Amino acid sequence: MSVQDDLAAVKRCLEDLVRTVGQLERSVTAERGTPAAPASGRLEGLVTIPDAPYDSGLWTDTDDEGLGARDRHAP
């Protein structure tokens, strides 16, 4: 197979996947009896996380996960 054939096959598979996911979303929505997600793509109930840095006081007396405590050394 040539690269063009491979790309065409991948494109067909991707289009099939998109179509199948769309059908699945519609069937789940119909089963739940809930309206589909808004056209904006944002779901209600999502929480926006701000880009502002967190207060460094939140991390006082914490260990670095997987690295242990800051004042101790690995054996």
C-alpha cells in the first residue's frame, strides 16, 4: 500500500468513528431523556479553573508526591 492509500484508509476510519460516536451520543441522550449538549460545546455544571496562581500557603507542610518529604533524603 502507498502512503496515499494508508491516509485514505485512516480518513475513512476516522469518519466512521465520528459518525458512530454521533449515533451513540444521540442514543444515550434519547435513553436519558435529556437534551443534547449546547451548541457551544460547554456543559452546564462545569467549573472553570482560573489561570491565576494558587496561594502558596495551600502547599505548606506537604510532601512532593512520589519524591518524599523535602527535608529527607532517599537512602
